Amino acid sequence: MYRSLSGTPRDVALLIARVVLVVVMVAHAWQKLAQGLSDTAVVFSKFGIPLAIAAAAFTIVVEFVASAAILLGLKMTVPASFLVFVMAGAIFFVHGQNGIFVANKGWELVGVIIVGTLALMSSGPGRFSLDHVLETARERRMAQTMVIRQPITV
């Protein structure tokens, strides 16, 4: 019988997955930012991406914000959803017609980013995350404020 990871091994695997995904995404966001917004927009325009300047700015912001949320494991579902949207756009406008392999400018890397992001969204960030720290603190506060009422017997 197959059993998935649990406990600390699961949390370590999720942390590693988050860190690796973020390294890749920050590298791509930084590349666009270093190239400059207007030059990135020119490239986007050549690929037929509508509203290229807005799309370039949106993409850079999403890649950085989603990366921060994923790395920290903090309320990452919404920013990660935007990242999936941006990567789906990359497949549709840029990589989809080039086959699978990155060597041919195909969609394999973008596809792996989408799947990795979806996996993290469905599993949650794990114990080594700000979400876990905040939830644990919230549970402690609630436990301290709860009053257990027991009937008085005479």
C-alpha cells in the first residue's frame, strides 16, 4: 500500500518545493525587470500579447508577489492563482506552438511551473510557513480565551 509523506518529511518536501519554485520565478521576474518594462513590453508585443505594457507590468508584479507569498507560505492561494494565469498565458501566446521541449522554446518549464504551483496550492505550504505560525498563534489565543463551563453539582 502506498502512503504519502506525512509529518516532518512532508513539511521539508513542501519547503524545498516552495524554495525551488521561487528561485525559478524570481529569476524570470528579475530578468524582465532588468530588461526594463518598455523592452519587455516590446517582446510581449512581438508575441501578440495584447496590452503589452500592462501585461508586462502585470507579469512582473505577479511573478514577484506570488514568489514572496509562496516562499513565505503566507496566504499563497490567490497570488499563486494569478501565477498559474500568467503561466497559462505564456503557454498560449509564446510556448504552446513550439512543442514540449525548452530547447525548442516549448512549454515544458512553464507546464512544470503550473503543475508545481497547483500542487502547492492543493497541499498547502506545510508547517514551515507563516500560515502555520499564524494559525498556531490564533489557536493558542482562542484556547486561552475559552472558558470551559461545567455544571455545578450540589
